[in-house]
Amino acid sequence: MTARIEPGQAIGVLGGGQLGAMFASAARRLGYRTVVWDPDPDAPALRQADLPVAAAFSDASAFERFSESIKAATYEWENVPFSVGVELEHRIPVRPAPGILRTLQNRIDQKRFLGERNIPVVPFHALHSPDELIIPDDIGYPALCKTATSGYDGKGQWRLNGPADAERLRDLFRHQDTQGRPRDGWVIERFLAFEKELSVLVVRGADGETRTYPVADNVHEGGILRISRVPAAIESRTAEQAQALARSVVETLNGVGVFCIEVFLMPDGRLFINEVAPRPHNSGHYTLDACTVSQFEQQVRALCGLPLGEVRLLSPAVMLNLLGDELTRVTAGEGLERLLGTPGTKLRIYGKTTIRPRRKMGHVTFLAEKTETAWEAALALRSFLANSRSGISRPRE
């Protein structure tokens, strides 16, 4: 039986973004102290921590301070150095295990791992040098090229509509090689004309106990998640299949913690795994306001060996991300009145000190008795943001 970490102890999280801040908040409510390690001194989770560690992940003294202060550790995103997790695991429980992190950090390794275990993944081809960038017949055009590591929110992704696009991208990669840019390879994926993008949160304890949240369907803009709707607008049978597929992924990994499985639903009903994240996910933020137990509290429970919470959906919900200067427009004047005057509105601001284009600055969740009502409220906000942007005067060039 896994030893339980009791409230009053300190637990750690690698990464200090908004996911880490929400984890720290959930941990505090359950009586735990938190230690957050992030290289960025302005990371929002550092302000939530009982002990903030603002230093590079390669800093040996920071490692000692972090590891000696906690009873267990987890991640707030999957791009933390694998080696840090391995060293930590020699001293304390790390959940999910560093071996899982290593498998999921690299798209090539992730897809091969799942495909070899008969889990349906998007058809792909692995590249390790620019000269290998040739689109195989079984992939065809259009295709997507993605960096094997570190890409997120649409970064490190290119759509290839024909041979000319492939040639231009090959030249780009060759140029990067001459600049000494490190590379871990790329993945070429078949472009799927899917019907919907779905996501499923699965929580698994060290004892194998599992909880599966309702399926969300998602809308992306420019590679960034824009809107998530729960329950998803799909047939109940399809939802059950997506949940079963997601559970099989986590069980195959023997994962402990919170996982988000992104799934493509095809017009003929087939399901393909897009990617797997070994942590809470943007599309699961609705759980903060619409479920009995949020994904972040589940992360604390799984890490500390506590019983997992129920995943009951208390209300239909639609979440909309606030990107870049949209946060300023929402929280000033007419925008704030319009937003907070809408019934069922939950606004969460992440506390990031620097606004950059397309950066996630906060989110709004709309709760309603009917999903359609929440959906219409989210679309109204998106329309307001689009119109307010078009009305902003810009300096002449």
C-alpha cells in the first residue's frame, strides 16, 4: 500500500505557470504546504508557494533546496528536464513517474509507444534530419509537421499542402542546422479532416483507482485552445468510447496522477489519439467551477495517496480563454460590466505580469442549466472581443 502524505506536509511542483498556481491553491485548501520551482522569477505560481524556488532547473543548490523541503513532487507541464525528475525519484515519490514523462515529452516516442500497443494514433512518420523530410505515400498531402519536443499552442507546427511547402520547410531546417540549433527530430502526420477535437481527463491513483471526467469538445484558433464545452456535443455512445480509450492510455502507461488525452473524432465515428499530457490541462479548467472535485485537487490527492474525488458534473459549462490584451479589454469599463453581468460567469485571472500576443492570461467559464445557454454566452464574449479589437486605433506607419 502506498504511504499517505498527510496534510501539513509540503509537496512540490515543477513549473510555475497558471497550472502550478491552481495546484498550489488546491493543495492549500487541503492543508498542504507547497514548494514551487520555476526558472522565471515572475511565474505566477511562485507567489502562491510557501517556498518559492526561482532558479534554473540546472541549479544544483536549487535542487537541494527543493528536494529537501518536500515529501513528493509533480509537474505543471511536461517540458521540465527529464533528468530532474530522475534525480528527485531517488529521494521522494514523483508522480507521474519520470519514465512516463520521458515517453510523453517526445512526440516520436509517444506515438510509437501507443501505436505498438494497438492504441489508435494519427498516422505519422518520424524525421531525424532535414534530408528525410519527404512525405510518404501513406501520409500524403496535406500533412502536418511538428517538432518532436517542446512545441505547444501551435508553436513548432507547419501545414504542408504540397511539395513546394515541404521544400521550403526542408530549407528552413537546414538553415537552423547551420545556426547550431539543437534538434530532437520532427513528426510528419497525416492531416485528418476530423469532425471534432475532444479531450478527456483521467485521474489514476497509485493503487489503480481511476476516475474519468466527462468528455469536452474543443475549438482551437491558430493552434491555441479557444473554447471548451462540457458535456461535449456528441452521442453518448461516442463519449463512452472516448472515455474508455482515454482510460486505456493511462492504464497502458501505468500512470499515477492527472492525464489529459486529446482525441480526434472522425466523421465515420473512429477515434484517434492526438496527444497525451501527464498533467492537468487547459481544457479541464471547467472542473474548477462545474465539478465536485477539480482536476487540481485530484492532482493533489493522487500525489499524496488520498482517495480520489468524484467527477460529477454539477452544471454544463463552456470555457473561453483570454489571450494577450483581451484580458485588459475584458476587465476595463464596458467589458467588465458586460462580463460580470452575465449570469453564471466565473472569471479567473492568472496574474502574469507581462502581456504578450496569444499568451493565455486568464479564462472565463460560463455555467448554465442548458449547455446551449452557456455556449451562446461564450460566443457573445468572443464576438465582443473581436469587435473591441477591430475598434482599437493603431498608429500610422
